[in-house]
Amino acid sequence: MKFFFVLDFREKFRFFSSEPIQNIQVKFTRLEKIWIEAKKRLMLLPKRILAQEQAFARVLKLQEDSVEIFHSGRLDEKRLKIKFFLFLQKQRTKHVLFLAGEAVLLPVSGLMAFLPGPNVFFGVLALIMYTHWQAFRGLNAIGRKKHQFMTSQILAEWEEALPSREEKKVAAILEKIENIYHLKDLDKILFR
């Protein structure tokens, strides 16, 4: 599995993996109808957010003590490590705040059970909490692993093309990246 740490079109770092975005596999027999509806709602989240959350969660599955992370090579090794460390800290803080806010909203969404039909509010919130919790655990796991930063010339071309905002040039580079690393829908993660 390959991981990437690259600037997106807003010039903010994105972390994602080479595996495609998947539906979250959670099954509860009694609440299955709620979970199916909640999964549909969760897939409405932007792919850049969902890809990043799932990439963090995928780190938990790794057996190795080190993680290969592809980057553009435009930053020197020391500065890249500092940027990545700060990125991880920011994401951890964000996830703790999200989980705290969602924990406060969870009992309120439980009250929606009195409305007729399945309690989609509770299901969506619980599924998002599950996603954030898995990502938070993955963030902690990636912080404990060794990071092997691998440079990629095509990712450097991508970051150099960002300031120009030429859509044809950017789309061509994204297509090259997708072909080289066998990625899908990269434009939805890095571009728009």
C-alpha cells in the first residue's frame, strides 16, 4: 500500500492512500436499515475528506514498522518531517474536537428515534464518529511508525503546476499520476 503527502489545489497538504475509497463495512442486524441509509449519506462527503480519513484508518492494518510516504521532493528532508509532524498534530487535534462535538450531539440524535421511520440522524452521526475514531487511531499509529519519505518526480510536476491554474495542464498531470500509481478519481481528492 502506498501513502501520499501532497499539496492539493488549495495548497493544503492531503494524505491519502493508493487503495480506493470504500464503503465502511459495519453490520448490525437490528439496525441494518439505519446503517445502510447512513452509509449512503456518508458517501456524500467530499472524496478528499473521505480519502484522507480512510488513509489514516488503513495505517492500522499495516504490519510493518515503517510507512512509505510519497511526496514531491520540493522540501528538504528536515522541513518535510516538521511539516508532516505538524500536519499529524493538527489532524489529531481536529479529530479529538470532532469526536467531542459528536459525543455531545449523539444523545440529542437519539431523541430523534421518536420520529417515524428509521433514525437516520443517529445512524449518520454514529457512522461519522466511527470513521473519525478509526482515523484518530490511525493517526496515533502512524505517529509511532518510522516514516520513509519517497520522492516522486510526477508529484513535483503537480505541485509546480498548481500556481499556474491551467486546467488542461493540471488534468494531464493528474492523469499521469493516476496511471503511474494506479489511483482512481484523483481529481476529486486533489483538484476540485
